[in-house]
Amino acid sequence: MQFKVSMKDPRFIYIRHAMGLWHSVFTSLATVLVACDLVLGYNVSTGYIAPNSTGVRIQHGFETVLVQPYGYDGFRVRAWAFRPPTGNEISFLYDPPVEGPENGKARGMSYDTKSNGNTSVSIRNGNAIFRTYGLDKGHYRLAFYRVEPNGSETLLTNEYNPVKSLNPRYYSWKGSGSEFSAAFSFSTDPDEQIYGTGTQQDHLVNKKGSVIDLINFNTHIPTPMFMSSRGYGFVWNSAAEGRMEFGPLRNRFTSESTTVVDYAIVSAPQGDYDGLQQRLSAITGRAPTPPDFSLGYLHSKLRYENQTEVLLLAQNFHNRSIPVSMIVIDYQSWAHQGEWGLDPALWPNVSHMAQQVKQLTGAEMMASLWPSVEDASVNYIEMQADGYLSATRSGPGITDSWNGTYIRNYDSTNPGARQFLWDTLRRNYYDKGIKNFWIDQADGGALGEAWENNGQQSYIQSIPYPLPDVLYHAGTQSSVGKLYPWAHQQAIEEGQRNASNTQQGSACDSLSLSRSGYIGSQRFCSMIWSGDTVANWETLGSQIPNALSAAATGWGWFTVDAGGFQADSSIEWSNNIDRPQYRELYVRWLQWTTFIPFMRNHGSRSCDTQSAFTCDNEPWTYGAENTPIIVSYINLRYQLSAYLRNTFAKFSQTGRMIMRPLYMDFSTTDSNISQWTKTNNNITTQQYMFGPRLLVTPVTLPNVTSWEVYLPKTAAGVDKPWTYWWDNVTYAGGQTVNVSAPLEHIPLFHLGSREDIMSGNCSFALPSIALGFKGTSIIMRDFFASLPAPLPLYILLDLTDLKALYAAIVSSPHLYAVFHLDAGLIFSTIVRRTMPDDLVTPMTMYMRLHQRNKITASSTFENLEATMLVDDANRYTWDDISPATFFQAISQYVRIHDLAYSILRSKLDYLATLQFEKLANIPHKYIHKSMAKQNPESVALDVPARFQDPSWVEESRAVRALWFLTLGWRVSCMLGLDELESIGFAKRLVGEKTWKHEEIEEMVRSVLDGPTLQPPAPSTASDLSKANGSFAVLHTYPILPRSRVTHPDSSTNTSRVPLYAQFPLTPPHSTPASLAWDQAPQRLSTMPRVYRMLLMLRDRPDSPFRTPGTRSHNARALQIDHFIRLGFGVWDLWRVSVEMRLWSMPYSIREELKGEGQGKVGVIGQSDSMFRHWVIWRQERQREEGGWRRGFNTRC
């Protein structure tokens, strides 16, 4: 939790030439200014910069600024003035991050730091650049940029410093101690949109124009962390109270009292909010997966007063067969505050009660605890003596009151106090079967709350304003006040983890529920709820954007009080369970909670028959007409359990949100969404995606039977992607529809099939294709690391940095296959880090399959087969080669994508079965003219019998139609083009100007509507067992002219040779298809340039093809040599692929770069390939359209 800044950090190298002068200036100024108020508004002295490979330190006047690359595509900035930090600063950031070059997961990554003397400095980290200018002029600004796919730079934000204004880094010191107040300003524009900032009851998703005080109180959890529509995320890493201001030209953050300003900024492609969430969660913390019971219905009320009531409640759930997963004991269940145990007079046998509840309902139990301690508590004297209670600067240390009793709060910032609290909770609750805790009133020094008790209004706190006088172990209320709820969550987390003997970050066995939180609260097994809301329709409407802001802040474990907590005193029926108006509100509210991370029922209900606090809140107490509706949604929640587990798993692994504002998924496919989000239109504040497939639009008005819903445009590929849950009617995107919404129906639409959703066999839309530019491997790694389960394959275009590719592969926990289409090479690269012989092989594809459980004999994988049509090594013209041979290349991706998706739907155990169907074996007259002329009989004979089909021997219009399908509808759809753009792209490639849409569609359907081929028979069990279930082998069968094929140990000629028939990490030296090692040099002179280049890379000390941890140059120890030992078949295939004019694919070797004594070698693809052609064309189009569109979905 604590971060220490070392003044002797060896990573920062100081320039000493000016230190003598600086020391004298510093000493004289310190002598003069030590006794007076000091406002450091301007830099008064020129400074110096000390750059090295991991950051820079800028010394300038009274100020020091440290900038470091941080995580992927990000930077961390720390600054202070006059006096150095104490070394015990509080930090909510991980150092090193969960993901990033710092943690060693991405081998081969390095930073690029440049400086121009003492006038400017820049750092590049992935696709993010930090830069500053003007240090020698007495003032300077920090600026942050994103590198775009075409190599250009886009300004994300810089420090705001207009003429005649406060310095963008503004400090105010009061003349004693190390603490100062600080205000940092950053540039913005009126169009920028701000998402996150914690939760406020303001009905806003876009926080632009807001001024938010960083002070906690009930229903208000401000947190200085946000995502920007400009493509960056920001974290103000401070425990101090302060303020956030989001103006039209300036975003400003202030801290009331601190010793160091600490913030982080990360970047992602504009519109890639999942990428931002992944980078932000990597530095603030990833959430664990919740226990299964928490995904069901959580029941509570204010309040069950004794053990008998709880047991009667459990019996009722049992008798009525209504599922329930948690039953909660609310506040005032103790004898005195601060005893943290149930009053034995009312709860005589806690262990028996917990066992009975479990036996009757299967539910776990949760107990409420408050942080307050009164004098009558048995723990008061000991805690006071040990300094475990918060104090005040003067007076008796009383910080609060409750019903006339003065209380003190336990000090959650004190490790000893946290341990004392947990020891007490374990003794009184955990060891007796109540393992979950509701940490209510955990806001810290917050605002006073008006509370109506028996008609008398009083305050929970005696002073209805912030308590700056409070002192904690970690500091004052103004300097560490935001730490209090976070540390309280930490106390429960530490205790539960120790008691269950589990590690932080692993799956949770139990959990807590907190009314407040802060940066990184998601790392705990702790739900955050929206506080004590009032029961009216307006509040219900405000809870939706509130929850969406929590999601944008990184809090995936969010919940609310279904029905509202307390009555609205201005509404007579509010919270009264006997009034039909409130019953309607309650049903609508509960419906909505079915589709938030945790479905939780709680409130202080009233009724016409008895006093408040004792009225019922059970599913069967809202009228006979409403009970079936309520129970149906509880049941639906359990039916969605697989879907919930899937979405929570993705959130845990990548930070991908569960509740998803519409801008997260549709800002790149629907221009309306971005504009409506900017203005906080009801569509974007009241609608959202719940996981990848469910569009939820809660009803927030009374007495309605229909409701308008806007259906966003999705990526091209499905005419009517949206299906209404209740009647299965499908709708096109990009329109507003009016649907039936009686009380029993919440407006709910879904993508894909309902069966997939219920079974959990669904995924988020596939990530964007990574286009080739520097740093592509980082984007690729982010994509693959975000996949917790098998998904369709991904295609990578024009990658030019093999070293970075290797680093990305070994750092990707869920990498299955990478298709690299660059200069004619089509191959999949898989590196298994635990294997002594990592293999990189061209034209032979391997799929690393994700296994949740231990491999068993029954989980045998199907062997994968591809039939590849190739020709000899002649050079061809475009007319000769198109479209059939090119079609072979691109169709591999399309077919694998389609089959993988269908297999996921079928719940098969393997990722995909590659089959070209009819496409892979077009009759020879469409393959290649020269090949057919050489030996037409061999080509015809070599087409497997199962592919023979007379319908394929047709005019070339069918092939041309498939060409259009592949290029125009499949690939470009996945790249984010709409239908018209897709056809235009295909026409541009083919040069065809006359095709009509209807003709294309007709021909495509005529070709593709044939039967689907069955996968080939599996390979032998012995071969599969060697792979331990981690790899499935994709055999490649070349079809070559007979004259090209000669087996070294056989006189039999064949044109169909299995190139790789055994375990992939043990090349088959004895098979007829192999070529002895000593024969390989004979062909070195005729090798493709790519192959020669790889051989050169092999012998380099930093070779990406070297076995990790191996220094030997022995041919058998290096992966590159597997290429040769595979035999002439792979050799010829590769050579043919490389030399085909289809891709126009000359390669060159990049000159060795000198940097810090180590050479760096990359590969430059100097190619005018079709995809490079497409990249240029698409960039031109997108510049005209005003942005780079990304993303495709599984329906493409």
C-alpha cells in the first residue's frame, strides 16, 4: 500500500555540472523562505534533465519532476516542491504494474529516451510518448501523445498554461513540515468527454463540466480516475481530499495536503475503451473472481432483529422454493458499538443459526459492522490505549455520535487496528459460520447525515460538515482522508485471505460490502454499493448512470439497494410496501438489479399495519399479483449464472467491464452514440450492455406498458442483430423501436442466440485487427491477454518487429494462433515458454488450446488439416495468380474464424477444425495456368475425393464471387468497414467496376450453400499424448508437380506429401518427407531472402529465435533449424510463397541499431502487398472521415 521515493534511486542519473551553483541557490532560498507562506507559482531558475533508459528527472528551481514509463503505453509522473518527499507516501498504484515491461513478462521490450541537452526530453513507451520543451526558458510544459497506425502523433493532453495564468503545476507551502497543497492543470477542449470519477448522484455519464469535491459521504464516492474520449486514461494517485474540475479548456486536480504529486496516464487507440480499462486495471489492480453464491439473489432488510426472525426467514424461502444465496443481518445487532459481535441475548447460538440457514436454503450469511466504538464497548479501553482509534487535534477525540452516544472510529489506516478488528470479527463471526461482512458507514471523515428516527431528525454525525480535525495513523483527514474506506476494505480482505489461506487476486471464498471505495478497490473481494438512496422514480433513473460511472472507474463489483433504501419524505407512498405505487417502483427496481453485477435487495420499509424497521421486504410481501414477477426475475438471475461467470472472469483477467456504457461497444460503429454521450442524452444514460450480449433499458417511469429503446448499429455482417428477449422478434440496428413493456417485462434485447447466453458460450466482440506499425506487438499482446477462453483466431498484418513479436507471444497467457500476413508469409507462431525447443514454423499452423482442467484420455483433440494449393517457384503476374491462389491464403483465416465460432456454439473441446470445404480445392483450371500446363493430370488427381463436386467446375464467376465475399465482406467487415465500403474495397483490389450488389450476393450464396465437410480423422493417440493436450497439429499437404517431388530414401514420386506427421517439437528425421541436415546447405544459394535473413538472425545473441536461456549455437538447439529439418516440402512451400509475385515481397534486413551497447535487429517488410495497399487506402479514407474506425464482431 505504501510507496517510497528514494532520493538515491539508481535508475535516475543526475547531471552534476550545475550542482554546485544549485546547492548555493537552494540553501540561500531556504534560509529566506523557511518562515513565511510560500506560493510556488513560477519556476524561477533554469534546470537540468537527467535521462536514462527508464525515466527522466527534471530539476527546475524549487521543483523536481520524475517521469517514468509505466505499464504498457503509459507514464507515471511524480513531482514535489522545495522539500523532498518523506519516503512514506501512500500510493494506490501497483509498482510494477500487473502488466508491463517492468514486471519482466514482456522480454525484449525497451524504452526510447531522447534528450536535447537541458532544453527538452522525450520518452516513448509502446505507442505513448512523453515530451517536454522549453526548460531553458524558465518555464516548460509536459505533454503526452499517442502514436497512430500511420506513424503520426496525436496530442492526448498537455499541461495547461495560457498567458498570464497560474503555473500548470501550482504548489502552496505553509512554511512548516513537508506538506503542501497542489493544483495541476491539463489542457482539454469542449468536445472531450470524461468517463468515470467514481459515483455521484448527478445523472451523468459524461462528467464534462463537473466540479467534484474529493470528500466522501453517503451516496457520493468521488474518485480521481477517468477515461477520456480522446483515448487516454488518467489516475490522480493521492489520498488527500481535494477537487476535480472538468472545464471547457482545462482539467484541474487539487490536493489539499500532500508531500508529492503523483499521477499516471495511459493511452490506447481512440475508441478502444476496453484497452484503456486493461491498462488502467494493470496499474490500479485486477479484480478477483467472486464466489459463485454471490452471483445469485442477495437478501437483506433493515432489519432482522434476532435469531428467530432469521431462521423463520430461511424456512419461508425453503417452503416457497425461492432461491436465495445470501441472508444479511443489518446494523444494531450488537450490544454496543465497537464490540463487533452479535448480542448474545438476541443471537444465542450463531453457529447453529448459520448451519440451519445453510441447510434450509444453501445461503451464506453476512453481518453488518460499523467502524464506530463507544465508551461502553469491551474493546474501547484496549483500543484507546494502543492508539487504534482515530483522534482529533484537540479535545477528547470524539469524532462522531449516534443517538446521543458519543463515539470514536477505529483507525483503518493503522495496521495494528486492522488486525485487532479482524481478530475480533474472526472470533465472533467467521469461526461461527458468518464469513461475509457489510462494512457500513465506512466513509471516513465524511459529511453528517440527517436521519429520521421515530419522527425526530438527528444527525449520525454531530457536526454536519467534513471533519478536517480528525487525525489518523497515516496522517490528517485532509492529507489521507480518501484512504479510510480503502484501508477498511483492506482490513477485511487481509483477514479473509489469511483465514481461508488464499492469495490476494485468486478466486474469493467470501466477500465484503462497502458503502465507499477508492482507486483500486476492485482488487479486493469487496462489493461497493451506491449508498442509502431514497425510494422514488428519479433516484431509480439516477442509479443507472451512477453504476456506469462506477464501471468506468474500474469498479466491476457494484450493486444497489433494490427499491431504494429510505423513504422520500415528500412522497406519501414512498417505501410503503402496502401502496401500489411503491410496489410498482419496487418491481421495476428489482428487475433492473437482475442485470447489474450483484442482485441485492435491501431497504428500510414501512407499511400500513406496523411501525417502520419491522415491515417486511421479502419477495412474497409485495402483493400476490407481483410475487410471480419478482420470483421470475430471481430465477432468471440464476439461469444467467454461466453468463455471469464468463463476464466476471473476463473482468478479472483483463479489466473488461461487466456493465458497459454504450460508448464502450458502439462509439466506433454508431456515430449517434458518441454525440449522445457527449450531451448525456437519456439513451446513453439509461441504456447499457450487460456483458457482451444483453442490451438493458430499465423502465424508470410509472404506469407504462411500452418503452422506447434505441438499438445501436453493430459491425456489418448481420442484417437484424438485435432480438427482443420476450417475443424473439429481430430488429436492425441504428433505429429506435417501441416495444411492449408491461410490469412483468424489462426491455431487454440480446445479440446472438439465447441458448449461448444461458450456457455461457458467448464472447465479447472480437478485438480489432492489429495493423502493422511500431508497437503492434503490444496491441496484439493486449488482445491475446484479454482472452480467458478459446475464441476465433486473429490475423496480424505487416508486423515488422520479430523481436517484439516474440516478446509479446511469451507474455500472452491465452495465445492460440497468430496469422502473420506480410510479404507472402502466412504462418502461425506459437511459443510455449516452458518448452526447451520453442518452434516457429512457416506455412504450418499450430493452435495452442486452452484447457481449464487437467487433460484426460477422453479429451482427445481432433487433428487439424489444411490442403494447400501451391505452385512451383516461377514468378507470376497478377493476372496469372488471381484470384485462386491468393484466395487460398485469405480463406484460411475466414474459414477458421467461421468454424471456430460454430464450434464454440457446439461446446466442442477443441478450438477449431480447419477445413476449406470446397473452397480449398478449386479445380485446376482456376489454380494456375502454368501449373496446369506443366502437369494437369497431377493437379486433378491430387484433389481429395471428398472435395470433388461437379458444381465447382463452372465459369469463373463463382470464384470471383468468393473473391468478393472474402475480401469485401469477411475481411473488411472484421476491419470495421460497412457494407458499401466492403464492396468498394473488394472492387478496388480486383479492379472490377461492373459488379452489382445483387449479383455478388447471388453468386456467393450459390457457392457457399453446399454441405459442410466433416473434419478428418484424428491422429494417433501416441502422437497426441506427447503434446500433453497443449497443441493440436495442423498438417500441410502441398500439391506440387511430380517433377518437383523426390523422396531422399524412396524412388516413388508423389505430389501429396504429409510434411509434419509427428509431435511438432520432435522433427521426423526418419520419415520419407524429411531431408537430412547435411543436405540443406546445398540449397543455401537458392534460398529465399527471407530464409537467409532468418539464418543470420539465428546467430545473433539477441535472436528472437534462440531458445530461451540457451547460449549454444548448436543447430539442434535453435528453433530456426527446425525449419531446415522439416524437409524439402516446407522448404518448397515457403520458397513458393515468398517468391510469388502476388505479394510483391522483397525483404531487407534492417541496419543494426546502436543503443546502450546492444544491437537491435528487426525485419522490414518492403512490400506493396494487398494488405499494405489496403492499410494505406484505409488510412486515407479514415483521415477524410475524421478518425480510425476499429473493431469487428463474431457475426462478420
